[in-house]
Amino acid sequence: MLSILRATAVAFAGLALMPALAPRFAHAHTVADPNEGTAGGYFRTAFRVTHGCKGSATTAVTIRIPEGVLSAKPMPKPGWTIEIKSRPLDPPVDSGHGFKIREAVTEVTWTGGRLDNAHFDEFALSMRLPGKPGETLYFPVIQICEKGSANWTGIPAAGQKWSDLPEPAPFVTLKKAAGGHAH
């Protein structure tokens, strides 16, 4: 009898948590995690790809870097190659570390690997964020699969919710620095 009561209590506890977890996991979108960084600071996030394209395995992921992000460095993944596209900065921007940033990354693509539909993976970037607290940066993601693709590129218009878009772009919201150096 005690084991039945324990099992019932565990089941009810799990049901009680479901509404709190549902908004985070209700949609299988590609998301940035974490999705909040300090304005003007260096920041590491991972773009989580949670499924393939209608059951087909993912073979490439491209992340477009928004204007204002001064540097972006991808994390290597075993079995994947990385291509980085950039544009010149004119004038160059002071890095704050004794050198000038002369190019801004515009796009990072991982190819050559294979991510089965039954699995998820993360594609990580380290970047320097713009210094505008309260701004939301959108990172459009193109997911190429063995058959088909998904374009996680939707950016909400004024008054529109991110979660209402069929294929919303991952985002990072910039918060004010708590004080001190923004690393």
C-alpha cells in the first residue's frame, strides 16, 4: 500500500510540474540557450536543433549573425566542418584588449555531419554582443536535411509573438551589466 501511495504522489508531482515546463518545450523550435546576455559583453550560447526535417536527418546548420555582433567564434564539432563568412568593418572597432576588430562574422555554417531526427544537438558560438540593453537580437538559422530543410528565420513584427511564428528565429535578449567588466 505504501508503494502505491508513493507512486501516486510522484505521479501527481510530475503532473503539477507539467504546466511550468510546457511553455519551454511545447514547440520543437531551434532555440538559443541561454537566450539572455549582457549588453556589450562576451557571451556563449548554443543553438539547439531538436529534430530533423519531417523525419530526415540534419546535414548542415547555418546561423546568420545579426548586425551589431562584433565577433563570433564557432565551437568545433567532431565530424563537422565549419565555414565562416564575414564582412569588413570600416572603421575597425576597438576590441578592448589592445587590438582592432577588422571584420564582423555574418554567417557560420557547420556541414559534413549527420544528426538523426531521433536526436538533438547544439551548435555553439562565443560572441561579443552590442551594448544596447533591452534589445533583442535574432539569429536566423537554416537547417539542411538529407531531404528538405527548415528555415528558422521568422522575426516577429510589432505586436506579434515569437511563439506564434511557424519557424521563428532563435533570439538573445540583451540585459544591462550588473556592474564591472562585461566579460
